[in-house]
Amino acid sequence: MKLKVLIADDEPLAREIISSYLKDFEEVETVYEASDGLEAVTQINKLQPDLLFLDIEMPKMNGIAVLDSEHLLHEPAVIFTTAYNQFAIKAFELNAIDYLMKPFDRGRFHASMNKALEKIKLSELKNYQEQWAKINLDYQNALIQNHESEYPSKLVVRDSKKIKHILTDEIRCIEAAGDYIEIIDDQGKFLLYKSISEIEKKLNPKVFRRIHKSYIINCNQIVEIRPHTNSEYHFHLTNEQVVKSGRTYKDQISDLVHGNI
């Protein structure tokens, strides 16, 4: 593991001390510096460091504002370094690994750095496991589709403990959840590492209908449809789940709400 580290502090001596302590860790490959908050945001986006040592009281933008900035495009692991203790609660609300009070010695720094290394290693392991799970599921689903007609009769999904095969006819609803989707049937919720648009293309459009940017429902699982407002409807499914359609999808659901399936 080779790390990129950014030190954001307006005090040259503080940056020098942290930089010298970092030489004790062979995992650290490169060290960069920023002397104010705006520069810190720019450097974070440009360099995408693995670890950020962040002072709080800095010119132009303080450390808390750096992490809250709408312009921040990368989220490194963070250790706050400051002479002020009143920001500690806010720092941990922002998921900081540690809060180093200045002046700190080499021993305190080492303890903080070791916590950071452990968290980064766990994060890398989690990312690796998720990528492997995605590749495995994609491969198994491709095998199924190659042996079937145009639309698969089952999907390979996972829950927290195991890989499962579920029948597409038994799917009630599919919900977008960030970089993956949740597939809901009578057994619960299962993950599939695809976007909702990707899975929509693979399913039979006569059975599965996109009714919202975040939802696809199984038309055969609809119990009733109730009007809501502004061309929106509530779809009641056989598992008692209620899914609201989006206004921009009124054309896609016109046949459903008018009984012309």
C-alpha cells in the first residue's frame, strides 16, 4: 500500500513537523502541501490524496468548510490537526479518523497515523471485495442469459451472507440505490451491482415497467393503482409495498392507469 498524503495548514512549521513524522511510515509515497482552505480544496480534487491532515483555522476557508464544500469532488481519510478543541464534535460528525491537538509529539502522531492506516486498509479490502462480487454476479447473470431467450427467467443476486438465484416473475420491485440496485421479492431485498437503466434493458418490458427514475415494478404484482397528484400515482403491490410514480413517467404508465395493458 502506497499512500498520497496532503497536509493542509497555514503554518509552515506545522507542515514541516507533520512531513518529518510521515517519514517514519514506509506506506507514505508522496506528501503534498496546501497553505489555505481554498488551495486545500483544489489540491484534494487534483491530487486525490488517500489521507488528509487538515488544520481548522486557515485563511480563506477553514478546515470544516473544506470538507463541507460543494466543490469537493474527492473524500480522503481525514485527521484534523488544530490548537482548538471546540471543533472536535463536528470533526467526528464529518467522519474524521482522529483529532490531533497541537502541539502533539511523535508518539501521539504515530498512534493517529496507525489508526488511519488501518482504516484505509479496511476500505481498500471492502472495495476489492465489492468489485469481485460485482464481477462474479455479472458473469453468472451473463451465463444465464446466454442459455435463455431474450429476457432472463432468473437473476443472480446477493444479500449480506450469500449469493442467491431469484426468479424474475417473483420480483415485486427494483429500486435504485447509489451504484447498485435493490431487488425486492417475497424473501426480502437483494443487491445487484448494476444501474437501474442497465437492468431495465434486460427485463421484459411487457412485465417490468419503469415508473420513476428510481423504481421499476413488476406489472403482474400490482394490486391497485390510486391517483395522487400532478399525474403521479401510487402503485400498491402484492407485498403491500406502495411505490409512487414520477410525473415525467406519465407516458410510460398511461396503459397501466387506464387499464389498457
